[in-house]
Amino acid sequence: RRSLAGILVHLQAQRGRTDELMKSIVPPSEAKFLRVIRPAEWNTMQPILYPSCTLVVMDLTGFTALGTTICAAELVDILNAVFTSIDHVAELIGHVWKVETAGD
């Protein structure tokens, strides 16, 4: 079992990697904006045009609550279906760079 301190160090390292990746995709000011915006605000965001890329940010609304009402196997099946669908669309588009983070 990993200690809480070890988990926090790993999380901080992953957050740093995500930050650097975002800065390499979008301008630093936008990367900072995307880091601080809260999921509740996503529905009110206006699209921002980047000529060289498309950035899709999504939230699985209600995921945490759902996880408390179904068994782990069902939850894994749902996540598998969601990410399989996203992977399929990504394959159709081609040249896709996916970044996945967990907020909860």
C-alpha cells in the first residue's frame, strides 16, 4: 500500500506533467485558465478558436455520485464504453493527443 505522502508526491508530479503538456498545446494564458476553471463553469464557457488544434474538455457529470450507487464492475463497464467511444472518434479523426485527468 502506498502512503498518503507518496500518493500526493505522485499526484503533484502528474499535475506538473499535465501543466507542461497543456502549455505545449495552447498558449500559457489559456493553459492557466483551463487549470483553474471549475466543472460547474464548463457549460457556460464560450468556444475559443485555435487554428492549429481542437481541444475538447469534458466532465462525466454525476460520476462520483454514480460510483456510490453501483458496483465496481458496472462502473468499469460504463467507463470502458465512454472511453471506447472516444477512442473510436479519435481514430476516425487521426493524429489525436489525449490527456486524461481525474478531478475527484
